[in-house]
Amino acid sequence: MDTPLSTIAVVGLGTMGAGIAEVLLRAGREVVGIDISEAAARRAVASLEAATARSVARERITEEQRRDILARFRTFSDLQAAADADLVIEVVPESYELKQQVFRALDGIVRPDAILATGTNALSVTRLAADSARPERVLGLHFFNPAPAMKLVEVVSSVLTSPQAVAAVTDLTHALGKEPVAVGDRPGFVADGLLFGYLNQAAAMYESKYASREDIDAAMRLGCGLPMGPLALLDLIGIDTARTVLEAMYAESGDRLHAPAPVLKHLAEAGLTGRKSGRGFYTYEAPDSGVVVRDALTPLEAAAAGESREVRSVGVAGSGTMASGIAEVFAKAGYDVVLAARSLEKAETAKARIAKSLARSVDKGRMTPEARDETLGRIAPAGSLDAFADVDLAVEAVAEDLEVKRQLFGTLDKICKPGAVLATTTSSLPVVACARATSRPQDVIGMHFFNPAPAMKLVEIVRTVLTADDVHATVREVTAKIRKHPVDCGDRAGFIVNALLFPYLNNAIKMVEQHYASLDDIDAAMKLGGGYPMGPFELLDVVGLDVSLAIEQVLHREFRDPGLAPAPLLEHLVAAGCLGRKTGRGFREHARR
């Protein structure tokens, strides 16, 4: 297309349409806003006025530039206003019928060379294009909410779309300061294709009463560094919208992970669609407010039942990175720590690793030399578990091997004093199997720290059906004292974080297997469109492909869902010894450490 896309019509001036209009206006385009609701048009103008006023106040634009932006935005209630547009972007509700009505009407209005773009994130672009009189000029242009802030735009072409139309829209996306990712036409595209399966599983986890809404959301924010928890995000997106997207994905994939959780249907049909209605998974101060207010489901501050046991000394079993990190956390919080390994030399090496970590904290001004020395002075290395005879809490952080852990718990049972709490840091193995290796299963609990333990705020507290109430209360209290955030969950594979995280990672691998998108595009889509700190393939290489495969296998065995079967590409890479950063090659090449 030779002419630049200088005049652009946006059809549908809801939150997303108004946001897209703002992006286009700030990039110097003439924007025609069209909505059958005059109230929606007024809200869009008011939103633009408020946003540009904030920009002036923050000295990002001048008052003159603001007036220019506002002058280039004209609103109408009739599609005829799009007659002279170079590009039309429709952002009406996710309904084939509504979108088809818009496209059929536009066929008789716009110029022959105009491009028609749908903002859908779930419906088939090909189906919409096939109903148009100009299918080669129809494509998808999927912005993310909030459009002014989010960098990603998925440019979706069907088999009918002309390369010239794709090129023109891609150039426009770059000119808007966005990052375009070219994707094919399938429900959810890349970002939502991965995101909505994860959101759906979180909704199902909540519906099963496995964990509270607050704990599910806190676990994913603190355990994965996500900007929002999945249930809060569903409320933001709109539960009705999420259900529509998942229905479209399930119709295409047949994957049970995409079959909408029944709770989504129940909430949507009750009109509890999230923030926009004032209530969804959470209750909000008012419709369209982001302020959560207490309701009947809000937990009380004292969530743990039972009296707690006194904990003054802690034993940490292991000599690896996780064991030394956990020992550092307890020592910093003022606990006396026994750090036991298979030999005194290994324990001393683990303590030396802690000394280096504390030295970095001193260098960065986070800790005084005196505090460092006091912390190190609380850690006593030992070459045998016999040193745990008097500890109040024993935490194992040894290899993720059930037989190894069972043997260790059998030893702890013989050594530790009556009333000592015994905790495992397993991330995927059954805690009850460790408990049954002892004569006191009521004293055994899961305490899953995240790596690196000194930095990560989350601890998943995993009680079995045999765990005593006072043991649960003790571990929650201790977790708060070491300045970590406890979340409660039951004893099943993956707990909260891994049960939600690894199916998402597995689905990303399947996208690559199917040649739908590249590693780089998928990683970019999740970072720019979902606000993830790392893309799935970056994360897989950091975690280790062998570790990831083992967790996937555990989840598949536990839940028996075909959709959880590890992607063959992951199995092949592990078989080839390509395990990620630690071997120098995983999904990508890495410099050897």
C-alpha cells in the first residue's frame, strides 16, 4: 500500500477502543471514533482529555500538543464517518454477529484500498474476512489492555490477507512505538492462547476450594513475579469476555485445559463479570473501580487454627543453593541454625556460600558488617543429622528424589526431639509420603521456598490430611517472622505455583512444535502483552529442562489429563542433554559459566 495510514477510524469506544484511539492520536494520526452510544463517545473524549492533562502536568507534552491531539479526535454515531479512513479498527464486543454486521456495513462505505482490522482476541479472523467483500484487506490487530501502556500488538493474518496490507499495518505499529508480533489465525493467538489456559486453570483451582482466591493470586505474583494474580486479572478482563475466549479456544483445540471452568459461567450468568460490574471473584468499591473491599470470603488475619509451638532453633538439611539460602533466611531473622550436610566439609562450603551472599548485601548497603557477623555467628555447620537433636524445626532441602527424602525423614524421626516440626521443601513430591516415613506424621508439613530463597517472598505451606493444626499454625507464624508471605495449599502435585506455571510453559513448547510462532515471538508476546518478567523459553532454560520435564511428568501422573502430557520437544531436548543454561544449551544457546 503506497499511501500512509494517516486517517484511522476506531469502531467501538469502550475501554479498549478509547485506549487505541489515544495511542493513534499521540502518534500524530487523525482519528475518527465511532460508537452507537453517544455516552460511550463522551466517555472516550473525557478519558482522552484526562490522560493528556496528566501528560501536561508531568511535562511529557506541552499544552499546545495537547490541544492538537484533542483537535484530531472526532466522534460520530454512524459508520458513514469511516468513508475516508485509510484503516478501520473495529473493537466491538466479542460476537461474530456484531463484528460481521460491522464488516458488511463497512464494505459499502470505505474506499477500495482501505484496510479493515478486527481487534478480536478470540474469534476467527479468517471467518470475518471470508464474509467481507474484500477478504485480502482484512486482518487482525490485537492491542493489549491498557493500550497506551502495553507494548505488544499481535498482527494477525489469515490465508486470504495480502502481504501489502500486513506490511502497512506492521509499519504503522512500529510508528506507534509498539512491538508487532506476526501470528497466524487461531483462537487466542500467542499471548491470550497461553494466558487464558492458565487463567482457566486458576479459576478451576479456586472452584475446587484447593486454595483461597487471595492465596492463589499472591502465589502467582510473589512466586512468578507477575503484575497481577490470575483471579484479579480475570476480574479486570471481564469474566464474560474470558468465558467467550475460552469457548472459542476449546472449540478449536478440544483441549480440556481450555474448557471454561463452570465458575466462569455461573459468575457471568449472574452478572458478576468483574470490575466493570463491581463484583467478580472479588468485590469492588463500585463498578469500574479497581479498589477491592472486604466481603464474606475475605479471610481473617489470624487464618491458622490452633496454638503454635515455640521455635528458637532451626535445622536445615542439605548443602546446595536452596539449603544455604534457607539457612541464610532463618539466620537473618534471628534463629539459631544448624546447617547439616553429608560431610562437615560440604556444610562449611555451604556456609561460605552464605558468607559471600551476606558480603554482597554489605557491599550494596543493605546490611551492616556487624549484622553480617551476627548472622554468620548463628549458623553452625555440621557433618551429620545428629546435630538436629535439639532443634525445634527441621527443614530438609535435599535432592528432589522421593526415596532420598523418605530415608532422611526416617532418620529425622529417630534424631529429632518429640514435638519438633519436620518440614520438606519439595516442589512436586507428595508431602504425606515423607510424613508416613516417620512415626509422627502429624508433625510433618511442606514448606516450599522459591529460588533464590533470600530474595523470593513466597512460601507455600502444604499440610497433609495428617498434619496437626498446631504444626500448621507454627509454620505460618515462623514464615511471617522470617518476612515471607505464606500461602496455604493441600498436598497435591505442583501445589499452587507449579500446577499453574508448568502447563503454561508446556503449552508454549507445543506452539513451537506446531510451527505457530517462534521462540522469540512467544517470549516477546508474554513479556510485552502479559507483563511477565521472563518469556516462557527464557524461564525454561533458567529452571532447567530436566527439572521442568520432571514436574510436567508428576502433574500428568497426578491429574491424568492428556493436555498435561509433556511436549515431545521437551523430552527430546532433555534426552539430548540440552538442559538449559546449566549445560550451555536448551531452547537457546548460552555461554558456559
